Amino acid sequence: MREEIQDRLTKIADGSLIFVSNEGIASKLIEFYAKLKDWKLFLEKNTFIPNHIQFYVGTTSKGRNMCWSAEASGFKQVWLTDRFTKDTTIVVAQYMPLTVNQFELMKAFCRGASGKPYDFGGIANFGFRVFNWIPFVKRVFHNKVSEWDWALFCSESAVDIYETAGIKVSDKKASDTTPAHILKYISREWYRNIEGGITIGSWNFWKLWDGSKKGER
């Protein structure tokens, strides 16, 4: 990995949100849902629309540059660098007033949620909302897709983690929130792609990785 990327990794503050834009069926479904709910997100030039989100905790017993993330295999710690691919863009959002006590509460929540299964029911719920205008879909799935409170998908976990520390990152309940909606909420409706970084309110945003750029992979 290039020294430039190693230097960027050292600048990530513990407790930051990691927004990821990549490929995948579930990711595209959430992105499509965000499009339907907020077209303005997709009318900006050079727009960054995340379809995954992780919680950065830094160095743990598992290794360096670790994040808690809701994966298909469950809620667990993952290496941030595993997201560095040619199809991925990553933006870091740091909540600057975060205290040590708040961070400890967040980590405690993550440890308590460790191993929770991925909320496929919640993702199916998004799919139902997107396609429920189709008579067949509405007839087949009506009242059959429920919220799995014992499971987590990525943006659901992010809302829950921050609420544990008394920090609001969405105007929707956790099970109704996508990564794009969280970015919209904390950035006060700023969605443009990031080159040098920007501070908005209590949050600092900067681009960590752009796999589409030659030399950054």
C-alpha cells in the first residue's frame, strides 16, 4: 500500500463513521431506495452516494484499522483496508466533539451486539417499499416482511451506536435509515464528493480512498 494511504490511515479519529460506496446487490437496492426517496441526492455533479457504513475503532485485539460492521456473516470487527478495492470510494466523517466516555459507551454497545445476524429482513423491507406499487409484490409480501429487532444492517447499527452516546445521526428510526440518509442528515444536505475535506457543524468530512483513481490501489 502506498505511503500516502498509510499516512491517511493514521489520521482517522477513533469513533468516526466510515461511508463506503461500492458494488453489490444489497448496496444497489439501498441506493435505489435512496434515489426514490430523495432525487436531489442524485442531481449534484460528482456526487458521493454511500451504500455501506462502518464504525471505526482503530486498534483492537483483532489488529489495526478495525471497524465494527454489519456484514452478511453478522455484526463483527473488520479491517478497514479490506474495503480498498478498485470499485470502492470511502469517505470519513468525524464527530469532533466526541468524548472519551461517549466512545467507551459506543464500543460497549458494539461488543454487546457482536455476532448479531445481518438484518436481511430489514433489507427485504426496503425492497418491499421500493416495489410495493407492483400489485403482485404488494399481494405476496403485504404484512409478511417484519422488522428483525434482534438483527442489524449497516446504517441501523450506526444509528444505534451513536444514539447510545446521545448523538443523533438521522431523522429516521434506525430500521428506516440508509447510509445516504445519514450522510445527508449529518452534513446538512451537503452531498458532493470530497477531495480536500470540509467541516460542517460538528462533523469533519474527508475522502480516504478512491479506487477509481489510478495509483490509489
